Amino acid sequence: MKAFLYRKYGPPDVLNLEEIPRPVPNSKEILIKVIATSVNRTDCANLRAKPAIMRLSMGLFKPRNPILGTEFSGEVIETGDEVTAHNPGDKVFGFADSGLRSYAEYLLLQPSIAFAKVPQSINMQQAAGCIEGMHYAYNIINKISLNPGDQVLVNGATGGIGTAALQLLQYLGMKITAVCNTDNIELARSLGAIEVIDWQKEDFTQS
């Protein structure tokens, strides 16, 4: 199979398209044919190993895992003998900030990886690009005590994490104030913001 590999940390130039063996699932693993993946902030950080403390888990001098990619959507091709929840032909998507090796034609999913079937309401490209921001937004929101009707301010409301946070907070019944630029005011409102502060015209820290 074809895959993008990096054998040293650095800019995108260190990535090389190579031919490598297709992985074979063990009894608990699932083989996925990758249909779509993304380039997100986690991938960029992993590529350069910045901040440098990341090297403690990724490899001090070179990456232990030479294939990038943390998000994917794809089709189940083969399942191990102990896998019962998924079958060949299932369309699935997932994310792991530790890396999924999704910059390849095929990847293996371990039992511990969070993934699910792709909803019919979105396509495979949308599925592959929506998870990272939602992952971080959910983890932030899940760490604070909120009740329906609470007022919440989201700074940077129209980036990947911000847009996910708006939708989650709206679902939880929060009264949201969003901070974004002029061009994204309507986007913020469409995702659940009741009030929007244009940081290009107003310093919300002084309001």
C-alpha cells in the first residue's frame, strides 16, 4: 500500500510517499481502507514534535511511528475473529490524538480506539474532518461544571475547536457569547451564539 512516512521531525518536506506492506489484523483488530483523512493541528504538532516535550512519548530523536494521521473515515475490509460489533462494508470514522496512521491507504484499529459508524447525514469527507475539534471541545467542556442556562463566553469561536464548542454548548442549553472576527459573525450565530463580539471592533476584555 501507499503511505506518507516521515523518518525525522521537521516541515512537510520530510514527508515521503512510499510503498509499504499492508497491515494484517490480529484477532481483536479491524482493517480499514481509508477513504478520507485530514491535516489538523495535532498532525502538524506531531510532524514537528513541538512542543519538544512531545518527544518523550513520540521518540526523542525520530518518530517511533513513521506514519502520521489522527483522523479518518473509511470502510471496514477485514475483522479479527474476536470482533463482533463491526462487519466488512461498514463505513466508520474515528480519531486518536496519539495517532492512527491514517496517512496511508489502510490502517488497523485497535479495540481501545474511539470510532463509530458514519451517520447518513454527513459524507465521508465531512466525517474525516469533524472529529478533532469536537474531541478537544468536549474534553474542555466536560471538565467544568455547567448547568442549562449558564452564560458561557467562547473566545476564538469560529475555529475548529470553537465551532465544535458552540454546537455542544447549544445542545447543553447554555447562553453563549461568541468572540470572532467580522466575517464570521453570522457563522457564530448559526451555531448557537446568542451574542457575538467582533474582536476587530471591540476589546471584550475591557467590556
